[in-house]
Amino acid sequence: MTQHFMHLQPVYFNLVKSGAKTVELRAWDEKRKQIKPDDEIVFRTDGTTDTITVRVKYLIVAYDFIELFDMVDVKKTGFESVEIALQTMEPFYSRADQHKTGVVGIGIELVR
């Protein structure tokens, strides 16, 4: 079991903390390729020293977020709709970047 560290914006940090967000979206880059099921991720957010530790349950790799949302319920990612999710994610991961690296949905559960 390996422990990884990631940053989350406060709204998504709180959704993970409440248990409402159970899939984290990221680029399938070299850092994320190190993550395996049963690893832990420690999330941090701005303006606080709070952390949340989650266990990785599964990884779903896709070409882009459009393809990923065919495999993952968008509501598990903290978004109300695919359209909102795509609008929110594209400033972080352009369509060209998504196609270059791929994307991953990281299934998570809180560590109590």
C-alpha cells in the first residue's frame, strides 16, 4: 500500500469529506499511473491544514472525460450533469491534453 498526496478545491474536498464524492477525476499522467487499488490518497485543500484520507477502490481509464462518463455515474464525481462536469474540467485538462494522456476516474472510499 502506497500513500499519495493530492490537492482538491474546497468544494470538492467537502464533497469527499461528506462521502458524496466517490470518484475523483484526473489526467492519466505519470503521477496517477503510480496509483493502484488499495493505495491511500491524502487530500488537502486551500486555507486549512485539514486532510482527508481515502482508499482507492478502483481505477477506470478512458480516452477523455466524455468516454469516462459513459462508464461512471457523473453524480459520483460531485457534478450534477455531464455538461457541468465537462465545463468544469476543461479549464484544468484541455481536450488536447485529455487525448494526449487519457483520463482516470479514481474510485475512492473514506478511511475511518
